[in-house]
Amino acid sequence: MNTGSDRETNESATESAADSAAGASSAAAEEAPHVSKAPAFIKARRGLHLSWQVGVFVVGLAVIGAGIAMLVLPGPGWVAIFAGLAIWATEFAWAHLALRWTKRKVSEAAQKALDPRVRRRNIILTSVGLVIAGALIGFYLWKYGLVLPWNIKDQ
């Protein structure tokens, strides 16, 4: 912080030390053991806390089940699966680790997708696929017209 005093070299050194300490504390907090997000009065009673964890597990399982169903049905399937994993991560350390691993892999994939060579390859492959699909559809329409495949008589 620059206040205009003649001690700014000492202050900037103090600020950089404080910034590095804050970075170390956030890294330590990230590596800290997982703690339940349940309210204190629930954590105080073992039976109630176990019931809370069962409830969180069931809700997370329902959301993940809906996400799996949405992979084949209309809807945001992967978003629901990750949301269910995030629900589980509020109570279970293994889910917290799985969610952190998933976030890291998704960001790596996003960075890889932004690579110009990968983008160019994806655009070329998509274009070739669209041209092949268009040629097949054009051939079908030329040969049979606008008729559904199960209504075609033997020719």
C-alpha cells in the first residue's frame, strides 16, 4: 500500500510477505481434510448427523440418476451429474476429491480445445463429416425421393 511515506520499501516487502502467506493459507485450506457442511446442531448428535448424511446421499443419488437419464433423454445430463457430485461433496471426502479431479480435467480439456491446431482439426473433421452426411442424404433423396425408409418397396 502506497501512502506516500518514505517507508514504502518496507511496506511493499510486508505486503508481498502477506500475499504469499495468504496464498499459502489458501493452498493449505485446499489440502485440509474434508469437513461436513452440516449445521453444528446436526453434527453434535451422531444419529442426526448420520441421518443427514443418508439424506444428502439419497438426494445426490437422485440428481445423478436424473442426469444419467438425461444423457439419453432431452435435458442437461452432464450438468445434473456434476450437480449431484457437488451435492455429495458437501458431506463425503471421496466425492470432494472426485469433484476436484473432474474440475481439473474439465479445465485441461477446455484449454486443449482452445489450442489453434486442435480447433482447426475439429473444424476440418466436422466439415468433412457434414459433407459426407450431405452426400448420403442427397443420394437417398435422388434414389428414393422424400419417402421414409420403411415405406420403400423393393426396387
